[in-house]
Amino acid sequence: MTPMLQLQDVSRSFGGLKAVQGVSLSVPAGSLTALIGPNGAGKTTLFALMSGFLKSDSGTVVLDGRDITGQAPELNARAGMARTFQIVQPFAAQTVRENIAVGAHLHEPRRALALLAAEAVAARVGLTGLLDKPAGDLTVAGRKRLELARTLATQPRLLLLDEVLAGLNPQEIGEMIPVVRGIADSGITVLMIEHVMQAVMNLAAHVWVLAQGQLIAQGTPAEITTNEAVVEAYLGHGTAARLRKAAA
Amino acid sequence: MTPASKDLLRIAIFACGVALLLQVLNSGVALNFVMMALYAALLAQAWNILGGFGGQFSFGHALFFGTGAYVQAIAQLQWGWSPWLALPMGVAVSAAVGGWVGALSFRYGLKGSYFALVTLAFAEVFRIMATTVPFTGAGVGLMVPLREGFANMQFGSRRGYAMLALGLVVLALLVTCWLRHSRFGAWLQAVRDNEDAARAIGVNPFRVKLGAIALSGGFMGAAGAFYVQVFQYIDPGIAYGAHTSVEALVGAIVGGMGTLWGPIMGALALHVLADLTRNLFGQLPGINMVIYGTVLIMMVMFAPRGLAGVGQSVRQLWKGRP
């Protein structure tokens, strides 16, 4: 089976800073996977390279068997890849319904039908009661849901979620996890960047760990948490050895 | 009733109401006032398409105004065209100039004050060119001879011109209504509010902004052509001077950017104000620009959503909703 998304040796530098170095990964179709790593590891840069907001210095990005390296984000969205932003970006002057309808318009030229589709999508992410509110009035949790809804409305095959749980309180996280699970269950391939480990352990079948621009480990969430390289990347060099000594 | 048909009904009521008013009014002063207010509304509506709905603040909309005006004059004087043919031609050429300037600026991602400066520069370049090349009559300008008659788009009284302006304003209202209730309009407002977010869900900002500047330029060109028909004279200063650009953007900002009725309310309010001050101060040259500047600062500080925004707040208070 062709993977939904395949990265081959992708690199990108900003001046002397190698933000992403030779990353290769393959996201199986229909999977729910996660990309984790400490702050500044290059996760968001990698997302930008996948979705076309940044051009890579080298390497290729293949979406469902089609080379999309360097293709503009709007064309990627048309090809079925949509992304959310870590810092939520609502169209603040418009209502929730209008916000979601912009996504629905990708495949639906008629206004009335796009607005109708927005209602259906809002129900999927639990925004039904807020449809006529201005997007600027939403809480952080509401904005995260809106971000999700807008991308869902484009009927993507691959969804890149950049920290949809960041900034939420434990209760809100608890409410959001089933929403993400529901999206994956509906057949959409989901790749998420996430800091909330509770969610990663709960949701992801496979995890990639990025540190200083390089992939340092991958595997199931259980494998990752016991991986020494991962522990060191998060807690500092030599930590794994110290922890072993303390345990002994 | 869908929101779109509600808008259309209001536009129909507005059109009939103003048309009726123009039949009833008999004083030349009153007719002139309505005509000039409609003309100012058209300028503000044109600017509102790009500035209000697209968030691209142009400071050089005179570029399109002047182009429409010159096409209207040149087509009649040098090619012997009917003004009724010249006007759509002027609109098309202005729209094309809009597309050209838009392609150049949006291609390189110019935004905010950079875009404003580039449009200002283009208008200035055109003004200087118009003073030097011969077919615009250079600094002397072009005069369209007086030949009263419907076929020449020259009317015996201001009533005819006001009806023509009303027609153009209603057309602009219809296009604005379309922006409010169509995919293109939704895309344009999405790009205005957040370009990156719009791209992430499949909107091509370049194409959308290009469409908006062409539409906006077209209506500005229509206003220029209308100006030539009314005053039968155009020179580089009138055509491409900053005055028209300022009038267009102040009307739209004072009235309420990105709204259907804001530009009309803004233009009307400014004209009432300008007439009042003219009565107070006499013909002090440039006094209306001083007033416009003051009003603009006050509106931006205290009512950034314009008169339409104030109206909305009052209406919500009336309904008892926060």
C-alpha cells in the first residue's frame, strides 16, 4: 500500500541553523501518528515543509504517490492535505459558520451549500452551539476546535495537526481527545505534533521523535518512553545513565 | 428569506427611493448635492471592494479613476466613440490597469503600508506621464465639447447625471452584495483576515486579490468616466491627484469597511459635513480635506468599524442583546 505521506531526506537551514536535517519518514494511510520532540526541535518547520509554507533545501515530499515537493500550500490543500496552526488563526471578523464555510468552499462553489456543510462539520467537533458567534469571541478551546473544523471542511485525506491541545486545561484536553479520535476513525490520516504526552499515549499508533532537526527515534508510544535517546533529548545528556543508577 | 435576498430587497428599496427623490426634487442645489453624494459613494464603494473586503489599503485609487476618465475623454475626442461605449471601455481599461498593478505588487507579497506606497507611486507616475505625453492633452488637459442630448450622455439638468450616478452606485451595491454571499467574497474576506490560514485551506490569495483589485479599479474607472461627463474636462491633476484617492478611502473607512451600506453612509455624511463647513468658512481652499482628515482620525480612534458599525451596536442595544 502506498503511504499517505512520504518524506525522503528532507533538509532545511536558516542561515547557519540546520532546522531540519535529512528527515525521512513514511505515514501509513489511515493511521493516527504523532511527531514529538523538545522545544525548538524543528517540528513546526517540518510541518511547514510538508504543507508547502516553506521550501526544502533538499529532499522530496510525496503525497499519496504524487511528488508535491515545493508545491504551494493552497495546491496541497486541493490535493487533500490540510493543516492547522499552533498559534490559532481564526478569521476573527467572521462568524464560526462563515469560518468553516471557507474550508467547505474548496470543493463547493455554492454559498448556501457551503454554509450547510459548515453546520455538519461543526457538529463533528462540537461547535454547533457557537455557529453564529464571531470567531474572535471564542475561547482558546473554541478556537482550536474551529481550526480543526475549518480544515475538516476541506474534506482532507491527510490532516496535519500542530498542537491542537496546547493551551487547553485538562478537562478541555479530555474533551478534545475523542474528537481527534473520531476524525481518524472516519478514515482521515492524521499526523499530529503534540506536547501533551497523555494524548500521544492515548491516540497515536506510531511516534516519531525529532530533536535538533533530526529524527532520533520512532516506534510505539510505549517503546518511545523507554528509549534512552529520547529521555536524554528531553532531560539532558547523561540523564539516562543517572536514572539507571538511581533505580539500581 | 435568505440573507442574500434580504440584501437585494434593501438595494431595490434604496434604488427606487433615490430615483423617486430625484423626480421630486426641483432645486438645482439639491439635485447637485444628491449627484455629488452619489458620486462620492461610488468612489468609496470602489475602494471598499479592495480595501474593505480584501484588506489591501490602496492610497492611489486615483490611478484607476484617472484612467477611466482619460479613456472616456480620449475615446470621444480622438476616436469619435459614443460616451455610452466609452464608459464600459474605460471600466475595462481601469480594471486591466488594476490587474497589472495588482499582479506586480501581489506577486512580490506587498502588504500593508508597502502596498499603499506602491499604489501611491503608480498614481504619481501616471500623473507625471499624463502631463508629458501628447494624447492626454498634457498639462492643458482635455475638454469634451458641450453637446447636450441623451445620446451624448450629456443632460440638461443635474437630474440626468444623478440618475446615471445612481445606476452605477446600484451596480456597485449589487457587486458588493455578491461579495457578501459568494465563494469569491468568502475567499477574499478570508485572505483579508488571515492569509496563511486561508492558504492552508486551499485559497489562492494571489488570484483572489487580483480579482478584487480589477473589480475595484473598474468601478473607480466608471467614477472617472462619470466625472468627465459631468464636468467635461480632465487634466492630470484632477485625474491622478491624491484628492480622489483620499476621498475614496475616507468615505469607505468613515462609513465602515467591508460592509454593504457603509460607503454610502460615509460619503453622505462627509458631503453633509463638507457643505456645512463651506457655509461656515466660505470657499476656504482645501478646508474639506482638513475636515476629512479630522473626521478620519476621530473615526479610527473612537469608531473603527465606521458608521455602519456604530449603527449595528445601536441596533443590538435596541434589541437588548449585548
